[in-house]
Amino acid sequence: MNGRNLQEARINPLVRSSLLLVLVAAGMLAVACGGNGDATRDGAAVRVVATVPIIGQFAGRIAGPDAEVTTLIPLGVDEHSFQPSTTVARTVAEADLALVNGYRLEEALLSIVVQNVRDGVPVVAVARGIEPLAGGHDEEDDHADEDDHADEAPAASDGAVDGEVFAEGDPHFWLDAQHAVRYAENIRDALVALDPDHAHGYGERADALIAELRALDAELRESLAVIPAERRKIVTFHDAFEYFAGAYAFEVIASVAPANPNQAASAAAIAGIIATVRDAGVPTIFREPQYSGQSLDLIAQESGTAVAVLYSVPTDDVPTYAEMMRANARALVEGLSP
């Protein structure tokens, strides 16, 4: 073996060792970035965006320390007319999971969510599995939305958008506390599917929330039992309380804005509600704080009724779901009891 060959024989093992170290390091990096890392971004907590405060609150309870939850629509803001800022799209684009109500509740926000989530990121309707009532937007708005959104779901996330996101039906499911239980179950299932390493924690925290919601449902039924059957008639500003009425044995006999809360009621519609209130002998009608109460004040003045507040969404006055539902029960008892 000459001097050159001897030198190559001594160098080649060093080269081979160096290459081996590079390959091992690359393999370790691939393992770190693979597996569950696609969902958790290299081991960081998963990022969740929730459209409305109730979903954000439930998701935050279930996520605990294992996921970061950001709510897009602020507390007390009308979800039907919310105008997103430019930062919303960026927040959505950074998320690993998007939680929406379903059935077009969030209107202007939905297109931003489905168009800005990364490929493969689930857009989960937390109301999925609940049988919807008829309602929601009026027919003209429905057709406009169908045109606007016809191609959104297929274009986003390779089919990761739930079919219920743009489905037809009344979207106000959460005003029945039993439906709120389904919200919690769907949020838990979405988190577990995304981040199975923390499934136990998600399950335990969801169980605790579900127990609270079931206890709240029983509490509401007991509180409302004092209202006689003949006085369980509700007049509201917008048609958000059909699920509440069905769950707790009320009847919504009129709504000022039955189709779209952002459309002004006609004089004829207001006159009809005044007649309905007089004929039914309703002692109190109910406004919602996120909407103008002018029409209801006129109806109350002409029909001789009182005006009280029902909440369809949490506000600064009733910032949590439980506080909102308890406030509604108190308002109904005070407003409708003999």
C-alpha cells in the first residue's frame, strides 16, 4: 500500500463516521418534527381558535394547560354582524383547530375561517349531531350565502370542514343546556383527535364541565317551575329562543326580528306584535342588550307591558354561560310569574 492509499484508508473511516453522525442527527430531527408534531408544532401546545365566547369558554375549560384557546368574537358582541379585524385571518392561520358553532351563526366570520386555516386543519361545528329546528337567516339571505360560500368548504383543508358549518337551520342551540352538553362533548372529541397524548386530561376536564351543565339544566327547570303554564309566553327581539322554549316548556309567540336581527321591523310587523301581546295578556316582553331596544320600547308603551332583558350571548354583566342562563331564568320568573 503506497502513501496515498494509506492516507485514504485513514481518512475514509473519519468521513464515514461524520456522515453517520449527520444522518443520525437528521433522523432525530425528523422524529421530533413527525408523529404528533404536525398537530402540536414541535411539542408546543396546540392552538385553538373559537368563534364565539361560549365556545371559547367551553374549549378553555376542556383544554386546560394542554392547549391555547383564542376567542375571535369579543364578549357581548353580536355574532351575526361582527366585522373581523385584519388580525383575525392571521390568528386563524396559526391555529391547529378551529371551533365554530355551525349553521352559519357567525356569518361574516365563517368565510375568513375556512379560507385561512392551513391545509388539513379541522374546522369543527360544535353543534354537530344536534337536530336543528327550522330558522336562521331569511330566505333571501340564505340564497346569498349559498352563492358566497358555495365553493368554500371544498377549497379549505381537503374536506376538513364539517358539513354543518354552512348547513341550514336555527343556530342558537346553546340556549338549551342539554345542547350545551353536546357542545362540550364535540369540543372534547376534537381535542382528543388532534392531540391524543393529552386525551386523559381533556376527558377529565370535559366530564367536570358536562356534570356542571347537567346540574345547571336541572337548576333551571326547578327555578322556572313556579311560572304557571298559561303565562309561559315569550316575546323577544330576535328569534333566538326556540331551543330554550322547547327545553323549558315556553312558547315564543312573537319576535320583532324573526329572520335577521340586523333588519329593521316594519310598522306593520310592530303593529301585529302589539296586537299579539295585548291578546295574550303578556305582562313582560324581553329585549337583548346587544340590539337596539327602540322597537320593543314602542311595543311596551302601546301594549302596557314591562320590558326586561333576556341574554342570548354572554356580556360584561353575565360573562359566563351559567351566569347568563341563571339571569334568564330570574328574568322570566320575575317578568311572567303572577
